Amino acid sequence: MKGLLQTRRWWHALRAWWLAALLGAGLASAALAQRPALRVYTIDDGLKFSQVFAVFQDSRGFIWAGTSYGTGRYDGRAFANLTTGEGLPHDSVKAFAEDGEGLIWVLTQEGPAVLRATDASNGSPLVVPLPEGARSLAGRKFTSMAGGRGAVWFAEGKEVLRWRGGRLERVVAGITGNLRGVYPIGAEDAFVATDSGLFRVKGLAPTPVAVPASVGAVAGVVSLGEAVLLVGERGVARGEGSGFALDPAWRVPEGFAAEAASAGKDCLVLTSGTRGAAVLEKGKATVVIDGDHGLPGNGAMGAIVDRDGLIWLATEDGLVKVLNLRLRSWLTQRGGLGGMVLSFAREFGGPLWVGHTDGVSRLEADGRLVPMASGRDVGEAWALLALPGGTLLVGTPDGLAVVEGGRARRLRVPPELGGRRIFGLASDPQGRVWVAALGGVTRFRWDRARHAPADLERMVPGSDEDCSACEARGLSIAKDGTVWIGTDGQGVLAFSKGGLRRFGLAEGLPSLVCRAVLARPEGVWVGTDKGLWRLSGGRAEAMDTVNSTLGDRYIVALAAEAQSDAVWVACSYSVVRVRGERVEAILDHSRGLAGPSTTAEHCLLAEPGRLWVGMAGGFSEADAVAAVRLPPPPAVGVLAALDGEGRRVAPGGRLAFPIHDLSVSFFSPTYHAEETTRFLYRLAGYDERWSDPQWERKAHFTNLFPGSYVFEVRAVAPDGRGSLEPARVPFEVEVPWGLAFAALGTLVVLTAAAAWAVSGVRTRRVRTRNEQLERQVAERTALLAKANQRLELLAATDGLTGIANRRVFQDHLQGEWNRALRAGTDLSLLMIDVDFFKAYNDALGHQQGDEGLRRVAAAVAAHAERPGDLAARYGGEEFVVVLPGAGAEGARAVAEDIRAAVAAMALLHPKSSVADHVTVSIGAATRRPAHQDASRDLVAAADEALYRAKQEGRDRVVVGAGSEK
């Protein structure tokens, strides 16, 4: 017996040690689990090399990254890279600047180079020769380079140079010590730091400047509004008179040792090669971003604040974009979190409880996440309710559980609860607990002495008859005591002293799936699977302004901010802040949330100034006030406009007829959520209608006749806001001389015929000549009718391939969409791209490239053989096939036949990386129309599937998401 007791003590001691070690590991990982909202760009995103030394934004909005292996220009979708192979003097790029002529200066290890941001021929960046007056700079290894208001400054040894207006000027003598950096304040004004002091250069003459000893070594001098600020290793000073005075409102972290500084609209960004970055806002706490907070590595070599307020950091492990300083996340599988965060609860003034798929954790004030109950103890925490005294109730798929005094246990499920699946918990002003479950709604009182429910009452049965059909989900208790209940299948229920009332389709709701409800003074907000609605006066009205902004209208959760009229709305993929009927903020994965999708009915918790969001990848905490700052509408620009022969279409230019193909590529220099930016465009004079919003950043037009045209493009953010001004390219296609002469001749003949007819000459000879003229007019009229028929055929046919063109495709698709909508049938679309066609053209020439396109078009058209099928050229090397009545499998089969037919032609392709012959990638999508104006969704789905096919290796068919449903 004694031996058995000793064995048990040994086992308990071992178990306690193991739990302590596990908890310690959990706490350690919890600290690491916190992540600020960062986006890191590396070689996986197209950057030539991940070791970034400098970052810069030019006047057109492009982001430039200087790496140890060339430079990359980021346009919001891809990096275009330049190395010594494209003309740089050295691959190591240390700094950027822009002069007054729009040229980008790049400082490399072997001297400066000059770039054009876009080459007129294809929109790519291009290395150009140094300007004539700057040839002497070639090969000089400058210590630093910086630009400001059209001037570029260079520092080397004890010499400072300025390039401006085509002239290279030297700062006069007077600077002592070895140069450490030059900091332009304007075209005429700069500060120069040396190891012996700071000098101000005006009119090329330097003057010493007094620096407070308390700021330490100079890290930079910047302009912020009207102020000039000197940033040192230990502090920030403000320019006053001929010197600087310490400004204590800017708090540099102790021991940070800043090495460089950059200014934004209202902040400073300090960087250190060993400590990361520090973001300073006047009078506010400093935010540090280092290796403990998600920064790759611990150092930052440089920073900028772009024109929209985003911070970019150059690090040794990638280019980092700071999405939101006021948002941090705790990731799953770290620090005691399960796979998904499902619910939150917080007693007033107490800690935050977090429910997830592996139990319950608690967030401490210092940011540590402490596991309090495992999934074995309580199951999945679908709903949480914090009661006074530190008791936590947990709703799970298997009933109720409780966490008290650091211990967790499951509660016996009484029959009155209406089932074991608990979806929601709430408490009323009387302290009673309301439970929403699979079989209805129950109310009880928590007996603190017995630690168990008491006085259970079934308040809302499962259905009006047998208590079996109601799936109660959300609960919200109004100030007047009415309990509002959201259900999955019975609309919205309201329980009050007057009894139970149901709101459904007859009261104006669009659906009976209403999982989220929120009682507010202005009415009851209802989240349905078709958008946001509000009940007031017994009727439901759609909140159309909000719904038009939502990317996905399946609303899963609602939360109100205390002492505020703002409401947070959680959809499947994003969270928006609504005030009245206006969206004030949008948060999603691209803006820093912990996962790509929200999770359950209780994934939101809002308090004054704070918001917690549960996601599939963890949970995030946001500053609700800072989150209100909506990003600006996306800007837009044109990269290049080219005709079918590769010639540039300049704004205001004149082009010779005929124009068989016109392609325009464009970009958006707005980077808050660039992955989700879409574009719409039109060619005035060809098609006045704007295109549907699309992800593709290129437009194609075929068979342009003589006339004046204006290409216009807008960028559209996920919330529906578009560019304030479109980018425009006006041009003209000239009328050929031959056509003009023929038209003039026809006019002369017709005028002469009319004159002879009216002349009234009665002689036989005149009558004979009149008859001849009339015959000629009839012949010319017939010829004109034939010409018109030929023009109509040309307008509907692609001039190169002979199949339908894009305009015919758009009209045909809309017609088939409407027909499928009336008939309730499927409609499929194939989008086909010739793999590596530019390389095919470059290797074999444009003539062979045109012949290849004609043969591919014939193979595609051969498989559009049923009535209603249509094969068309979408533009460039892309084709589309419309397949009415075809389901997803039918579309896949046709796509595979087309892919095999193209491969069977065995057209030699010497530059393809997937085969030695021409291949195609195909994206397929299928939809059953439910709305008249949604055919663009089918095009977007097929385009997305094509993009995936190319990403996955090309020469394949990919069926878009949702096509199988």
C-alpha cells in the first residue's frame, strides 16, 4: 500500500511538471503568436532577391525595391526587375531618387544609373544613358544619394554635388569631417551630416547648425508639414532659427539607436539595422516592429511612408508593407489556440475570454494568451458568456460547460435545453441566462451555491407545433426586455410579455436564414444570407448602401460599440463598420486580419475603441477608432498602349489604318488591398459601354475603323469606390487616302446624276444618258449595299483569325445569360490562353505568330458546334467559348478536347518551358444565373480559373470554384 501511494505521488509530481512545462511552452509561444498587420514580399512574389537595402515611391506611384541583386518595380500586381543584364552598373542597389524630368536615379555599388519607370514600347522599366551633363558621375562610389523637389544630391568623401535642371553643381567648401549623409529639404535646401557636425546648405553654401547633445548622432533630417525635424539616435529636435531644440513629444524608444528616418503625413519612421523599425506619432506611444512582432529578421535598412499613408520597410528578408499599426493578431496553433476562433466574452473590467475549436483561452493584460480549458474538458467553444464572480459558461456542440476557479467541467444537459447543440448565450438585466440551441430557446438562473442551472424554462419551442424544427442561433436583448432571436430557417423571432412573434418573408425579410440579430434604438439589425436588413415598425427594409459595399452578403455576426451608434458587421470574408447606412471601415485578410474568413455567430466583440475578430487563422484586435480611416479611392494609370505591330499608341497620336489589334495595359498605384482591386474600361468611339469589373490588367480591341477614340480606365476597390478620375489615352485612326478619294468620286457621280435627272432635257440623247446614269447609280447602290454588308461582317469578325470578335462575344454572352436565367439552366464559359505566346512571337516572328493564332482559333472554333455555342477572340492570344446548357463536367470535357486538339497540331514552339510545341491553358466556369446583370461574375470566375491554370504549370484545364455546385 505504501509503495502504491509513493508511486501515485511520483506520477502526480511528474504530471504536474509536464503540465507546467506545457503551459510554459504555451505562454512562450503566445508571445510569439502576436503579429502586427504586415505583408512581406519576397522572391516568391516575384522580387528578384529578398535582401532589400532601399525602398522608394516615384511620382507615378510605383514602389521600387533596391536589393543585392538588382531593383524591382512593383505596380500592385507584379515586380518588374532590372539587373546588370538590363544595364545597371552593379546589382547591389542602395538608394533611389527622382529628378525634375521624371527620371529615376539609382545608386549602385559601382555608381549611379538612370531609369525610366515605363518603357513606351511595353510598359516595363528601362535603363537609359546618364544625361549628358551627368556623365562624369559614372563609376563614382558615392556614400549616399537623395532626392527632393526635382533635385538629386550626391555625397562622397568630403564632396557634395547637386543635379538639377540638366546641370551638375558642387557645394562650395566649408563642410568639415567625413560625410555620413545628405538630407534634402527642398530643391535649394539640404542638410549634410558628417562625423564632426551638421551643416545646412542653401544656395550651395554650407552653414554649421547647432545640434542638441541629447538627441545623439544624426540619423536624418526630414520635413513634416511646415516643421523641419532632426532625428537622432536618442531623440527628435525641431528646427528653430539657426539650430534645433529637443521636442519631447516625439518619443524614441530607449536604446533603439536609429540609423535612418522617413516622414509621413503625421508620423516618423525610424529604422535600425539591428532593432527593426519604430513608428512615432507626436504625443502618442511609439509602435516598435521587430523580430518579436513579425518582422522577418531584426533589422530594417530603410523605410518610406507612401502617398496613401502605408509604411514600407526594407529588410534583409523581404520588402515589408505595414497594413495597420492599430491591429495585432494571435495566430492559431500558437499559444493555446485551436484551429479556429469561434467566440469571445468579457466581464466588465475583466480579462478577454477566447473560445476556439480546442477549448477556451484567456488573454492577459500583457498580451499573453493562457489556455484555461482544453477541448477534452469542454469541447469546441461555440458561444461564451461571462457571469459576475468570474464564472464562464461555454456553449458547445455537446451541451453546456463551465469554467470556474481555473477548473473546467461539462454540465449535464437537461431536456429543457432543447438539444445538446448550443449556438448562443446571453444574459438579461435580471441576470438570467438565455440559451439558443438546436431545439429552441431556454432561460435559467445560475445558482452560484450549487454551481449549476436552476429554474429552467422553455421560452421558445423548436417550432409552433412540435419543438423540433427551430434552430435558434443569435440572441440580442433590447432595453425594453424583448429578446430577439435569429434562426436558421424560421426568420427572426421576438419574445416579450405579449408573447412570441415571428418575422419572415411576409414582413419583408429576403430569407428565413437570419443567424445574426442586434437590437438597437433605431431598430433591429438582421444579418441574413442575402445581406443586411433592419426591422422597424414591424417591417424589414434592406440597407442597400451597405449591401452594395459587401463583397459577400452572407452575414454571420453583428456587434455594437458601447456608447456609439456604430455597428460592426461580419461577412464570410470581411468585417465592416457601419454608422447609419454608411460604411466607414473595412477589415479583411488583405488588410491584416488573422485569416481569410470569419468563423461563427459570436466571432465579434466590440467595446469602446476596441474590436476583436475571430478568424479561421486566429483572432485579431483592432483599434476601432483608427480603423475608421478608410483608404483613399484607388488611383489608376496606363502602362502602355500598343497596336498589333507592337507600335506605341501615344496620347493624342495619329495611327494609320488598318488597326487589327489594340492592347492597353494599366495598373493601380494604391496598395491598401491591391490583390482585390478590379478594373473597368471603355473605348469611346468604339464601344461607349464600360466593361464589367475585372481582375485582368489589360484590354484588347480589334478592327478599329478610321475615327477618333479615347481609351478610359478606372480602378475599383473591394468596397465599390472607384478612381476619382479615369486614366485616358486619346488617339485617332486616320482615313486612308484611297477610301477618301473613292467616297468623293461616288459623291460627284451621284450629284451629277441628280443634276441630269432634274435638268428636264427632253432629247433622246439626254434621255439615253440619263438611263445610263441611273443604271450606274443602281449599280453603285448595290455595290454600296454589299460594302455595308462586308463592313457589318468585319465589325463582327476578328480580322486576323476570322472568328467572332470581343464585341460579338459580349452581346452573345449577355443574350445566353438572359436565356439561361429564364430557363433555369446552366451556362459555361471557357477562357483560353496560348502559353508563352510572346516568346513564340519573339522566336519565330510576327508573321508566324499570326499564323499560329489563326490555327489555334480554328481548333477552338471546331469545338463550338452546337446551336448557341460561340467561339471568339477575346484579345491578343486569348480566346473564349460560350457553352449554353453545359454543366461543369461538360465544360471540362470540351476544354480538354480543345487542349488536346491544339497539342495535336504539333506547332513547333522553341521557347516554351512546358512542351516543344504550342500549348494552351484553359479556365472553365459554370453558373446557373440568378440575376440579370451578373454575367460578369461568370467572366471573372473563368478568368480566375485561367490564372490558376497558368500558376499551376500551364497546358492544363482548371474549373473555377463554385462551378460544381
